[in-house]
Amino acid sequence: MHRHQTPLRGVKAIPHPKPDDPNYTAVNYAYAQREGHIHEVVEVSGRQLAKVGFSDRKIVYYFLDDLELDERAKRGTFHDTDVQRGREERA
């Protein structure tokens, strides 16, 4: 059973997987240190996995703990900003 969590949707993230972690594959390491953005966070067996999208449209999963998140995430997400911007434009 897993649970979806979306408050971080759109937040910029840079993966920093631990070296030689058996939970990661060559693809995870190929996209390490590259900036992407979070599509969603899923909790599986008590661990949070982030679905991270990159500019080449590749999607790679990382443990949330192994991501460096954009500092603005603490003030609200990129998605929230777009929603708010849309509200202001309609007003």
C-alpha cells in the first residue's frame, strides 16, 4: 500500500544519492547532481520516494532524504505560486 503526497509538486530538487546505495541503479547516479523538479512524493513501507522529472523528460525516483530542495519550498511550492498567480490574473 502506498500514499501520495503532493505538497512539494513543482519544487526544484537536486539528487545526491549515497554512493554505492543498493537501492539505486545506474540511472539514479546518471541523474545525480542535476536539477529537476518534484512531480509527487509517494510513501512506500514508511519511506518517502520522490518522483523527480528532468529537462529531458526523464523521470527518476529518489528517496526524499537524498534530495536538496529549493529553499523557497519552505515558503510554499512552485505549484502554489502558479495557482496564486492565476488567481491574481483573474481578479
